Amino acid sequence: MKAGMRYLLWLALAAPAWPQTPAAASLVDVRRIWDKAPYNAFTDLARFRDRWYLAFREAGGPAASDGAIRILSSADGERWADAASLSLEGADLLAPKLSPTPRQTLILSTAAAYPEGSPVRLQTVLFFTSEGRDWSKAILAGDPNIWMWRIQWSHRHQAFSIGYSTWGPPLIRLYHSPEGIKWKPLAEELLTDNFPNESVILFDADDTAHCLLRRDKGPMTALLGASRPPYRAWEWRDLRVRIGSPQAIRLPDGRVAAAVQLFDGNPRTSLAWLDLQEARLTEFLQLPSGGDTGYAGLVWHDDLLWVSYHSSHEGKTAVYLAKVKVPPSSTLSKPKSWMPPKKY
């Protein structure tokens, strides 16, 4: 397996203790919903046309090169049915991400990894559906050997994605698309030091962008970035903790909840508050997890936080779905977001 290509292996490393938030969330329900393949991992979750969609990678093992994407669907989040399987001849499909678009389509983004000796070793590919059943053929996106990790939409209905280099010098690159199909780079090199890679972007109402970013060299600590349109320059602050597989969502009361892998000697998937003003990440709920775990999807629905993720704490690496009750914030005002100086 090549570093930075199929997925990033994590190690339990010493790190500062994680503070627990008092009177935080409670786990309403958690269940294993899929374990049919030898290896089931790297999930994402979405609501589309009043149905649930859950995508993940199936393979012969954690280091196998035969990955395909399985998509499950459900009307109520309780009973799940096999909806589709996506594969690409000659390629190993990696961790999928789901993105409902403002135009009532659903995008599944993934990366196709090709064997050694191929002219291109990795290529981001997209699949589309308009009704949730039939999916398009694979559409190439971005640049060769740059993995566009996750697609997010601004309040102006513009699509953005941060990709990271899987071959060659380390870097992250910001891409933009008006419709989610044709992508162009906005910033060729946002960062190059300490192997920046997996990320998630959040947008404020004024379209200020915030990025939670994983790093795996040097201090190995996560960064929190901020930028104003046109997003070509960013300011970064060190969160001083090591994470993996970041995903984040803004709750109705304005707080930002993140799902991350934690690296402090006890491998687990947890939920954490992301304070955009103070640049602080604080664990508030550990999900039943351990060993090979992480890569969560997040959806807020019916006053619950729904979380998909994979874990091997019960033996086989399988896909889990949790429902979390999050008490409303006790503060009278919504949290404020730190914003970079108006030089952008």
C-alpha cells in the first residue's frame, strides 16, 4: 500500500488529554447496519429527496486493492436496503463522500487508485444521480494525483473542494465549481508543510470559509483555517491536537459539531465541539468504537445528530449508525466565528 493513496493509516500516539464537556450529548441509539463484505469502511451519510443514503467502501481487506462503493438507502433510517454498487474497471475505489446539490441531484465523489506503473496513480471521480437509484458513469474531476477530499456548497450555491497530493510533493489545493461537474483550481498551494490532507469546509452566512484540516508530519496537529471570498489566501491556527477523518456540521443553534478520529492512546471515533473563535476542539461524546475506526458522516434531522462511521471494536470492521441527542446551547447568543482580517 502506498502512503497517502488508499487511505491514511493511523497510529495511537501520545497527545494531550481531551477535556469533556459537562452536560453534553447522549447516545440515543447505535447499531451495526452492514458487515457483508470482508472489509466495510470509510462511510458518508446524506439526506436526499426525503430518504437516507449511506455510502462506504467494500474490499477484501484493509490493504486490498479491489475496492468498490456500496450505497444503502432507507426511508426511515431503521430499515436499510442495498441501493447500488459502483466500481471502475482496473481501479480501486476509495473512501466515498456524498454531497446533495442545490439542483436536486446527489454527487458521490471518490478516488480511483490505479496499479503501479500506470500513467496516473490516482484520480478523483464523480458519480451523479437525480432520483437516488440510477447513477451516472464516472466523471473525472480535478487534477491527476490530487484527491479532492470532500465537496461543500457555499450559501451562494457554489461548490468547493480541497484536494491533497497523493504523489509527489505534499500540498493542498482549493477547487471551485459552479455546478459540481467542471472544476478549476482557485489556489494551487494553500499549504505544503507537514503533509496536509483530509479536510472539511464550513461556510458562515456571509460566506466566510472555515477549514478543519488534518496533518500527518511534523507536529501532526490539526489546523483551523479561515478565508474570505475569493478564498485564495487563508490564515491558519494550530488546534494542538491530532485528528483523523474530519467531518463537521453547524447545528441549528450555531455551534459546530465535528466527528473525528482521536489519537491519544485510545483509538476511537468521537464527537467534538469546534470553537471557530477560540480555535479549540473539545470532545463531548465517544461513540462505541475502537481499533480500525473513523470516517464519519453527519446529518442533523428530527432534532437528532445522525452519525455513520466504521469500527472494528466488535471484531470485524463494519458500518455503524448512531443517533445522538444534543441539548441546546445554554448561551443566549449564538457562537461567533473568528474571521481573518479584511485583506482578502
